[in-house]
Amino acid sequence: MILASLEKWLQRDVKPHVLRLEHADEYPKDMADQMAEMGLFGATIPAEYGGLGLNATTYAKVVEKIAGTWMSLSGIINSHLIMAACVMRQGTEAQKEYWLPKFASGELRGGLALTEPDAGTDLQAIHTKAERTGDDYIVNGSKTWITNGIQGHCFALLVKTDTQTEPRHKGMSMFIAEKGEGLTVSRKLEKLGYKGIDSAELAFKDYRIPADRLIGGVEGKGMQAALGGLELGRINIAARGCGLAQAALDDSVTYAQTRKTFGKTIGQHQAIQLKLGEMATRLQAAKLLTYDAARAYDAGERCDMEAGMAKYFASEAAVENSLEAMRIHGGYGYSKEYHVERYFRDAPLMCIGEGTNEIQRMIIAKQLMARNPV
Ligand SMILES: Cc1cc2nc3c(=O)[nH]c(=O)nc-3n(C[C@H](O)[C@H](O)[C@H](O)COP(=O)(O)OP(=O)(O)OC[C@H]3O[C@@H](n4cnc5c(N)ncnc54)[C@H](O)[C@@H]3O)c2cc1C
């Protein structure tokens, strides 16, 4: 039912407006509010905290559908739900009761603030520091590339609470930081694609945060909170990849049956058939990997390798399918009047976010060896 009503909404209220919003780089405020009404800000939050309580498998299908229509729209809820996952997995009961209903309703919206100008993949190299003073912490530093940074109200914020401890991750903690004095947006970042949704730099200058916002209530668990959220994050990126790869294929199948050259539709030329055959097979493989990772996540199994494989393969499938769709569309594939050029600009982001594809392959290899010791 959720998928059917979502599809109806996407076709009726989203698709007709995507080209305009995308090229104006305009935040889709009405659509975000409609997603809140549909309960999507609480998609993966348990029903006892006011969410829809969707499992990862259904959530992946929701993300796939949204991303297949406009990937930017899925980012609005995905980053928000990763923030919520940090509280769900690592938060105290009091924190869950306080934050999760507000996140689920969309009253408070936000995202994940891990990356810094000098630290992305190597998160243990972050510099943002939180120092305890009485019942509060004082935070100084900066974060970059923060999705929903301008429109969001609060962020799961990764900081150092101890800069001396070894290994470094033991000195890292995660807070829920609400916008207020000392936490400002320093700039909006301009991007190749992923338009409409805001990516921003955040500055923390003597930002005071109450100690009860430390997720889990104890210092040193920040990396665990961040990495726990990333498993679902990787499944979500894989699902976005599937959505884009599907959209590129669907547009190509339609175009191949309408565009004519040399007296035939281009779909009757073997060169185009080979492309469609490869695109469809790649898509199907990406979907199976994604649904398998989601199934493992739902079963409570360790799934860093499965989520990594799905994320890696599906994001590369999105890149390859969008490029092939552009070739199939000829000159029109390069036109801003078609969706295909957007798929081509959006797809590479999935190779970078939630752990680059280089790192995914290293995670897969390490897991292979850990699961098969000699
Ligand atoms: C549009 C967009 C939205 C984003 N949204 C968010 C967000 O909401 N919140 C957030 O916290 N971050 C966000 N990010 C940041 C993103 O997570 C990082 O860009 C990503 O983790 C990579 O980090 P980096 O850019 O610092 O690259 P680097 O870590 O500097 O990596 C550069 C290159 O080196 C490779 N590399 C690095 N280390 C190794 C290694 N050990 N072995 C092999 N290769 C390696 C990488 O794979 C990459 O190819 C976003 C980024 C973009 C572009």
C-alpha cells in the first residue's frame, strides 16, 4: 500500500515539477512537507516512537522509487533517517523518547554531520572538539558537505571529546546538535548534480550543547554510532543507484521504440539492443544485491560486506546505465529538456557518499578474509 500510494504521488505531484526545480536548484519545500504528511520522515523509526516502522527491505523499495523520480528528494529523508538511526541504535531510552517522535513527524528535520574540510574517509582525523564544562559541552570546529545543512534543524554531530586517546576512535563522540547560537551555516555548496537539496558547511563557534544530547550518555561511542548508521546508509545509497539505473533504462526502452533512423526504430538496431540488454541485466543484479543486504539487515545479521557490495555495484550500475542512456538518446541525452542528463550528473555522487567505492571494495576484501581465516 505504501509503495502504491507513493508511486501515485510521485507521478502526479513530483514528476511534472522535477525539471523546473532541478534547473532552478530550488528546494522542494512543498514536496518535503508532503513527505512528512505521508510519514516518510519516520519511515524506519519504530511505530512505538511514532514512525512507520518499515523494515530495510521496504525502505529500500521506497528509496528506489523516489530516487527513480528525483534523487534529490530521497536525500531529504535519507540523511534525516541516518541521524535517527544513530539515536535508535546508540541512544538512551530517554533520548529515544524525546527525539524519535519529533524526527518521525518531521517536526525536527536534519541529517548527519561527519565530514570536515580535512577529513572524509578518515573520520578519525576530524578536528571538531567538544569540551565538557559543567552540564554542557562547548563545541568548536566545522563540518562540510552536510546534506540538509540549510533546511535542517538538527544534526547527528561527530566530534572529538578526547584528542589524546589511542586508538583515536575511543576519543570520539556523537551528539544531537540543534541549530542555535554558535551553530551557523557558513556557506551553501554548489554541485554538479543533486540539485534542489542543500549541501552546506556548518561552523561551530563556542556552541554550547547540554550533556544530555550526547548520544548514549557516555563519551567514546561516536564512531560506533556513525558506523552503525552507515550500514542502513549504504543500503539506501544502493537503492538510490537502483532507482537511477531503472529510470535510465525505462527512458531508454521508451526512446528506443520511438526514435527512428534509417527507416527503423533505433531499438531494432542490434547496437542499441546490446546496450539495453546490458543495462537491464546490470540493474537486476544491483537490485538482487540490494534486497539481499536489506534482508540481512532486517534479520539482524552483520551486513557490512553485503551492504558494501550492494552500494558499490548499484552505484556503478547507475553511472554506467546513465551514460548508456545518454548515448541511446543521442543529442537529446545532452539536453536539459530531458531527464537523462540529470541521471548522468546525479549518479557519480553514489560512488562517493556513505564510504567511497574504493573503501567499499576494501571492506569486502577484509570481510572475506575475516570470514575465511586460514
Ligand atoms: C553531495 C554530497 C553530499 C554529502 N553529504 C554528506 C552528509 O550529509 N554528511 C557528511 O558527513 N558527509 C557528506 N558528504 C561527504 C562524503 O561523505 C565524503 O565526500 C566522502 O566520505 C569522501 O570523503 P572526502 O571527500 O574527504 O574524500 P577523501 O577521504 O579525501 O578521499 C579522496 C580519495 O582517496 C580515496 N581514499 C581515501 N582513503 C583511502 C584508503 N585508505 N585507501 C584507498 N583509497 C582511499 C577515496 O576513495 C577517494 O577516491 C557528502 C558529499 C557530497 C559530495
